[in-house]
Amino acid sequence: MERFQQSGQGDIADSWVGPGPNKEVAPNQLEQAIGPDVLATLSQQTGLSREELLAKLSKELPTAVDKYTPEGRLPSQ
């Protein structure tokens, strides 16, 4: 969530946590928020290309965050 805030896309991530519809995130927006180091690590761990990762994550991440924040807030640590 912090990375989305820092990349100027906090409103998108906030929509996934809060009530109401989830805003879509484009692969290029996701790449900007996640950063090249995380993408390289994920690519190495999964065997997927950057493009495949971004395509899958841009579709699945909003739903996953929404699912794990049913109270409309991030879980406490």
C-alpha cells in the first residue's frame, strides 16, 4: 500500500481496501508502484516474465486486497 501511495496511485489501492467498487490498475501503473526490484524477484521465483506477472497481478491484486480487508482497513501487524 505504501508503494502505491508513494507512486501517486494511493486512490487506486485505497479503493481495494475500502467499501465500494475496486478501481482497476493497469500493468504499467502496477509496474511503477511495485518497482523493478520486486518484479525481478517475483519473476525469478515464479518463472513468469515481467509482462506475464504484471498482467496477472493487475487482474488479481485488487480482488485479493479487497478479500483480505473485509472490514475496510488493513490488518494490524
